[in-house]
Amino acid sequence: MNRVDWLIIDWGTTNFRAFAMQNDGVLIDKIEKPLGLLQVADGQFAIELESTLKAWLGEYQHLPVYMAGMVGSAQGWVDVPYVAAPVTPNQLAQGAHQFVLPWGANATIIPGVSYQNLQGDFDVMRGEEVQLFGLQKMLDKASFTAVLPGTHSKHVNVEHGELTEFRTYMTGEMFSVLAEHSILGRGLPQQVVSEPAFLRGIEESGGSDFTAKLFAVRTHRLFGRVAPEEVLDYLSGLLIGQELKNLESKSLYLVGGEGLCQRYQIACDALSIKSQHVHGDDAFLVGMRQIKQVMSND
């Protein structure tokens, strides 16, 4: 670990991930733990970070730390103001918050991005902007569309090197709420993976009567149209299909973990949308290095 030159921290609401990096972008090691913002008592972020780094790295005191995600939110370590879209990596770097950690190392928190649409409504992201600029660097493309599946899925347009607009869909959170706290998920047997049920959900999704279609999760089960052990895959298809049918682009990049992105790829194939998966960690690390280089004038 004496080869480590700097640290990247992805600190979200429920999870904490740290990456030990070399200056040339090579990943030496990483650690992940369920130490999200909700688990940090009384705002003791410095204490929690130092405890984690001490147990993991040993000699950590001299390493600069670059952080992104909800750690820069009003509920995080420092409330770092959003940078308004359209935004470039340079503007993101200019909005970063820098400070000195209690043990003397320099720390940087990357700001999130806000977007106001033509109707005047706002949307926000924290952490995904780093992945997007990393993806841009990896693709060497000035313009593209990306979908970042997750609890709050993001649909993003990058045009001429700028993150121009995006929209958030609460697909993952809606699935959890409906599956765990509604009549749709009550009393279900052990669920199995069922691509046919998932594809049926995608086919039957869409339209303005979506809450009525959600009730079909129950009636399909009652009348034997969806097997009880396949109900949640059908619900997943309904939700993901509803989300993706809002897309205007027919070609996109899926950024995230392999499991969830594979599910989105199946949905894209069913909807004749061309998609390509890029691992979220890879894009995140490239994006953070890019921002660090801008800030260092390398």
C-alpha cells in the first residue's frame, strides 16, 4: 500500500466506498462498507473516515482525499452548492470545496449538478456527474445519452462536452416501496427469476394510466395470469418499462453495476433501444482523475 498516492471516496446515503489510487489512475485497492450518511452519528464524518482509513491503510495521514456523492449534500459533511447545468468538468472543478482534515491531509468534495427544465422544475444529482464525465473520457465522444439505473435512475444528455440536461426516475425506490409496503407484495411466496414475466411487464407498461396498470400486479396474480412466484419480476418490468418508454434516444450507454444494468439491457432490447454497458466504478474513477487533473492543472 506504500504505492498509494491519493484516495477517492464515494460516500452515499447508505454506503461508503474508498479507492486507493496511483497518480497514473491505477487502482491499488478498494474497500466498501455499509457506512452511509445515515449511519454517521452527530455529523462525526472525520472520526468515521479516519477510523476506516487507519484500519484499512495504516499510513494514510499524508494522502489527499477526493470525495463525491451525498457527502456534499445538506445531510452530509459539507453542504457544497450545486453547479447549474449545462456544466463541464472545469466548472465542476471550480465549484469543488477544499479543506484540511484533522490529521493534516487535504480534502476535496466535488459538487453535484442541478438542472432546471423549460417548465421551471428542478432536478439534481450528486455523484453521477463524476461518472458521466468519466464516461465521456472513456468514450472520447462529445455527445451521447446515458442512463444510470439505481434507486433514483438518471437519464442524461451530454452535448458538445457539456452535461446539458437530465431527469430522475424513482424506479428503484418505487419497486422497494411497492414490493415491501403495499398490497402488491404482501403474502408472496419465494420469488424466482422469470424473464417472461419481466418482459410481460415491459410490454404492458407505459401510458398515463400507470397506477391502474400497477393494480394489474395484483389481479394478474389472482386470476393466474402471472405466477405468484414471478410477481416481482412482472412489477420490475412494469416500472423499468414505464421509465424507458420516456426515452427519446434509441441509442444509449448504461452506467452502473452489472446485475441491474443487465436487467435494463434486456428491457432495452425488448424496446428496440441500442444499449452498451459501462461499469459504474470504472467511469467514476476516470471521472475523479479527470477532475483532479483539472484542479491540479496537470
